[in-house]
Amino acid sequence: MHQTLLTVAIIGYVVATGLALAYLVQREELLHRLASLATLTAWVLHTVALLTLAFNLGRPPLASMPEAVSVAVWVVVVLEMWIERRSGLSVLGAFVLPVAVVFSMQSTPTRSLIGPTLSGAWLWVHIGLALVGIAALVLNFAGAVMYLLQEHQLRTKRPGTFYYSLPALATLDRLTYRTLALGFPFLTTGLILGVLWAGTAWGSVFTFDPLALSSYVAWAVYAATLAGRATGGWHGRRAAYFAIVGFAVLMLTLGAGLFLPGKHGG
Amino acid sequence: MALFVSGLSHRNAPVELREQLAVDEDKLRELLRDIAAAGVVREVIILSTCNRVEVYAVADVPGEARATTFRRLCRHRGVEPSSVEAALYTYTEGDAVRHAFRVASSLDSMVIGEPQILGQVKDAFALAQSCEAVGPALHSLFTQAFAVAKKVRTETEIARHAVSVSFAAVELAKKIFAGLEGKAVLLVGAGKMSELAARHLVEQGAFPVYVTNRTWARAQEMARTLSGTAVPFDELSTALAAVEIVITSTGAPEPLIGRDMVQRVMHGRRGRPLFFIDIAVPRDVDGAVGSLDDVYCYDIDDLKQVVDANLRERVREAHRAEALIDREVGKFLARQGDVEVIPTIVSLRERLEAIRAGEVKRTLARLPGAPPETREAIEALSTAIVNKILHAPITKLRESSRAGSPRSWLDLVHELFGLTRR
């Protein structure tokens, strides 16, 4: 049941992505409305799928990597719809939805994220917070890509599609900053809980686990960006580059969770 | 009775001819009265701008009306009719409607999407109205043309992007800073063009404005006209640190603003972007300045390039606008057609109903003892016959009006059923 719903939801995201990209190029208002409608419909189906799964499992659907990624996608889409509505950034979907689709496509067989020794409410909180943080940082990445594209247009002085369809640099810079400011606390808290958990459950904070190590690196990149922004100077292009580096490390983290043996892999 | 538009425009007539024919407002009143007096048109509107002279009219005999109208126009302007005749185009009925919509929507303009034409069409309409030359047909055509023009403007981006250098600069500033509210502007040098660009920026909320110039008096003068502040010329780099947008237009032979100067300025700005609009030739801002982080530097050629891209963008949008206009023309004609045939349908019904009622009354008078059921049956029978007979002609009238050629059918129905014209 939930698998069928999930498949339909993913197809919905794919359709929404196509429409959003078409809107980016064509700038036809109708395409934007259809994209929004497809996104919302797919998201509702996704919600039902996740609820069904949680009900069947009798626990939050966060214990395996595919489950966790699916929840992350769900949060990404919620954030995308919310920010788009609030800021009128109608092309946001074209940059966020493709990432959501790529995430959804990960099709590794269910591997338990949590070893048999691990369970309990704090663990769900650890995973949940980290996922919300990651979702916000997906939007941070999308904002950075949009910023670099628009900046490139303005520097080369040859207005093309992106010049016309993307908003102003200041708007995009604000978007990357705000999504970072939103995602970072979640990521931080999620990681701290994870470290504390590791200390008690694995006996040591510094056991070798690819996912954990990689996420520390990602955290460090984001922390540096945020510090740079707060103390001045770091913004615009530099901040955008850091957002992309941070996101790349984050992807490595998820990849590590999916493919490398480690404590997260179970 | 037929609608037509006839005239010449920048598309097929050289400016020499257009300016010979162009009519100013007072002369236009005279001309409209003259044409009305000739009695060949029922309704007429004349649109005269520097890019077109066109007559929109409704006449019983369009060919004759057209010839007479232009003969009078040529006589008024002292132009030889034969020289005009070759350049004239004429559209009738649906094509005339489309032309009116395209002109009002600025699709037929020299610069597609330019905003003045709609105002000019509105003026021509108002003028003809004040001369009592506008009747129901042109009234509905023109009011619909205004509505379509508005729709084209809001539903396509035909007029969205700047096609002048000064507006292109404003548009670029918005692509960098988002809103321009509270963004400070510095004018280096005081030319007409930089004044214009500064005015556009101020209209968008840019504030405050600083002006600097080698000649102090000139700086003060320009600062006064722009309600800004004059800054001594040797404090240029201090002023650069305080503003977001710089417009340069001095006559200096060498660049005034070099890379080193801007680099020093940028150091203290904590990443606030700086946008140079350099409209001076030779340039006032060194080309290398543009390679600095958070500095955007557009010279006059760059701005022209943006204008060219915007023009291409307008052409692209014009295709969408044409499709929109096609739909609007169809809707207008359908509505118009119905409006035309409805009086005939009504009088046809009234006529048959009168016959039916009269005959029923006579029949019932001859059947005094008939029970109510019989009376009702007779009523129902006669009504059914009338409706059956009416069905085909009414359908045909509606169809012909949708196809755009109801006149011959209208005449035929009037003739056959002995209807009188209202």
C-alpha cells in the first residue's frame, strides 16, 4: 500500500520537476500553477504514504536509510512550497525539485540504519532533527546555484533565460543566508544528540563510522560559512561556493550511510 | 454595413509621406465633421500619430467610403491622392478588428510594446466621440481594444523589459539590489543622459543622490535639479564608499576610476555591491574594475547589449500576444455577431407568435363549447408548430453570425417573413 502511494508520489514529483523546469525557461504563468499543483498533490500522497508506513511499522519511518531519505524529501518539499509562497520566488521549484527527485530515486534495498542495540525516543529526535537540517540545506544549495547563475549572467553582461527568470542577487543571497540560518541549528542539535548517543551506546564518541565522520566535516563547512557571514565579508559568491561544498559533503554523508559499512549502516 | 480600417504606417510608408498626412487635433475635428457631412460613413475614428495615419469606419459601401475619406484627408493636407493610394492598406470585418486590437496593444508599433500608442488610440477615440462620429459599432470595438491591450500588457511580458539605455540601467540595478529603496546614487559628471538615468532610479526609491563634477557650479546646479547633494570632485573615493550606484558621464579622456581606487573602496564595504553605470565615451571607469568581487560595471556598449536582448525578449513575447489577440478577435466577433442577429430573431419570434395567437383566438372563438383540455391541446399544437418552423432559420442566423457573414441571411429572413427593420 505505502509502496504504491510512494511510487505515485515520486512520479508526481517528477512531473512537477518537468513543469517547474519548463516554467523556468518559458515563464508561462500557467506552467507555474501546474507545477505548484503537481507538487502539492505529490506531497499529499507522500504524506499519506509515510503515515501508512509509520502505522504499519508501529514506529517513525526513520530507521533505514531509504526511509530517512524519504522523510528528508518530504521536509524539502514542504520547505520549498512554504518559501515559494512566502517570498514569491516562483522559480524555486525548478532548482529544489530535481534534488528531491534524485533523492527519491535512491533505490537501495532497505538496510537498517540502527543496530539492534539502539532504540529509544532520543534516537528518533537525533535522526529527525538532522533530516530537517539537511532539508533546509538542500534549499541553501538551490539558493546558491541560483545566485551563481544570476551572478554569471550579470558578469558576462549577456542577458539570457536566467537573467529574466531569476530574481535579484540580493534576494538570492538572502535566501541562502536564511536557509543556512534555519538548517544549521537543526543540524547542530541533531549531531550533538548523535555524539552523545554514540558516547553511551558505542562506548566512544570517536569510533570509526563513515557517516558520522563525513557529517562532522559538513557541519564544519557550514559552521565556517555562518561564522564568515556573521563577522562580515562572507556573502554572495563566496558564501554560494561554500554552500555548494557543504552540500557536496552532505551528499557524501548520505552516500556513506547508503553504501559504506559502518555503525549507521548496521 | 461593414467595418473597415484603412491607412498607412511605418511598415509600408516612408516618414516623408506619414508626416505629410499627419493631422493635428484641431484639423482632425474639422476633418471628422467634413467626412461626416459627406454622408458616406455611419461612424468614423481617425488615428494620427507620427508612425501611422488610419481611418476606422463603418459604412454601407466601404469602397466608396474609403475613397471619399482619403480624398478629403488628402485635400485637407494638400497631398496628391495618387501618392498616398499606393501605400494604403485596408482591412475589413474580422481583419479590421484584429488590426485595431494589435495597434492598441502595441504589437504593430515600431518598438513593440511601447506604451504611448494606447494613449494615442484613446485620444483619437475621445476626439471622435466629442465630434459625435462614434456609434455603437466603433464604440464596442474600441472599448474592447482597450481591454485587450490591457490584457496583453498584464498577461505577457511584452512591455516588461527596458528598451532604452537609461531604463536598462535601472533594470540591472534591480537585478543586483532587488528593491532600490534607500540605495544611494552618485553622479560623476553632469550630462543629460545621466540625469535621466538618475531620475529613473529616484522614481524607484533610490535615495540620496550625490553629484560631483570638475566644475563645482555645475555639480551644484545638477544637485539642485535632482534634490541631491553636491560633493567636491577630489572627494570622489569617499563618495564611492557611501553609495551603491554610480553613474559616470564626464568628458575625461582617461578613466577617472581605476581598479586600485575601487579595490580600496570595496575593502570597507563589507561586501555591499557597487554598480557602475558608465555612459561616458571614452569610458570613465577602467574596464578592470568589473573583475572585482561584488562590483558590476556596465559601459554604454554593455547597456546596449542588454537593450538588444530585451528587444528580442519582446519579440518572443509578441508571439504569445498574437495568440492571445487571435482568441480575443474570435470572442469579439462571436459576441458581435449575436448582437447583430438577436433583434432579427426577436422580431421573427414576435411575428410568428402574433400570427399563432391570432389564429388560435379565431379558432377557439368558433369552438365555444370546447373543454379546457381541447383548448390547451390547440395552444400546445400551435406553439409546437411555430417552434419547429423557427428552429431552422434561427439556427442558420446564429451560425452565419459566428461565421462572420450574417448580412445576406439577415436580409433574406427579413424579406421572407416580411419583417420591418428597426
